[in-house]
Amino acid sequence: MKKLDSGFKYLVEMYEDPFFPTFLVDKLKSHIVKVVHFIEANPHTIDEIQEKLDEMTIAINELQNDFYQNDSEIETVARDSIGATVEGILQYFELDIDTEEAIREREW
């Protein structure tokens, strides 16, 4: 099975912006990495991958309070950064899932 390039950059804009605490961006990234590992592990149907993307997005939603408690939030820059990261993963694995659909459970 195809593996994501080790040089793939996750959440570039969030890591570059001090508004987002690095330790929280790392937590958010870990949820995305779980999906990547799932995709890499075995062949899966689009529905199975979408289910994992939904779980990822719900887990990211749950981080919102942590961001608030650290004078930050998952807002426009974060949304765009998450979307770009997910889009890059979908393109790399040649998955026919629209980025908006992939993160359809988002509350940010």
C-alpha cells in the first residue's frame, strides 16, 4: 500500500502562526495522522475512509475548548490549514472525496 511522503507538511499555516499553541496543533495533527495510518494500512472503501474522516473531524471539534482556554480558536486560518492538509492527503492517495465532504462534520 502507498505511504504518505515523509516530507508531507501538516497544518503549515497553523504551525507558522503563534496564535495557535504548538502543543494543540500537535494534538490536532495527531487526529489527522490516525486517518493517514488507516488509509496506509489496508485497502478501504471510500465509505470506510469517510467514516474515519468524520471521526477525525469530530475529535478536532472537541479540541475547540482547549484552544479557547489558551486564548486561541479554530477559526478561518485554522479551517483553511486543516482543509489544505486534508486536501493534500486526499490528492496524494488519489481518493475521490471532496475536501468539503471530507470535513463535513466540522463545527469551525
